[in-house]
Amino acid sequence: MESLNELKINEEAVIVLVEAEKSIKRRLMDVGFVKGEKIKLILKNFGDNMRAYKIKNTIMALRLKDTKNILVEKL
């Protein structure tokens, strides 16, 4: 396992665990960041340390600091 922030462009992984403050964790879960969901890094280092991920056919931008506590397994 590794954290989501370690993925390289176009790498896919499966979410294993989301560790975050309660309010942030709830928002992430609401948009699909749940155990077993596939995720793919499509763009990194834009804006204010932002990264863009494809999850459930949606593009979602997250701050780098919010990706460090999401654990994934690469596919």
C-alpha cells in the first residue's frame, strides 16, 4: 500500500483506506472516495499544489495535503 499522492500520471489504483478529518472524509466519501473504488491520477502540480483524479467517470481536484492520508493499492 501507498498513499494516493505517490501515484504517477495515468497510474490506476484501488482505494484501501481514507484517513482524514471527519468533515473532509465525509465530503470525499460523498464523491466516491470509498474502499474498493478505482482511481486514476490524470494531472498533478497545478494551481496551489493540486492534483486531478478520475474517479467514477468524474474528474476531481484535491490538494496535495488531502491526498497523503488516502491509502491505495496500484493496479
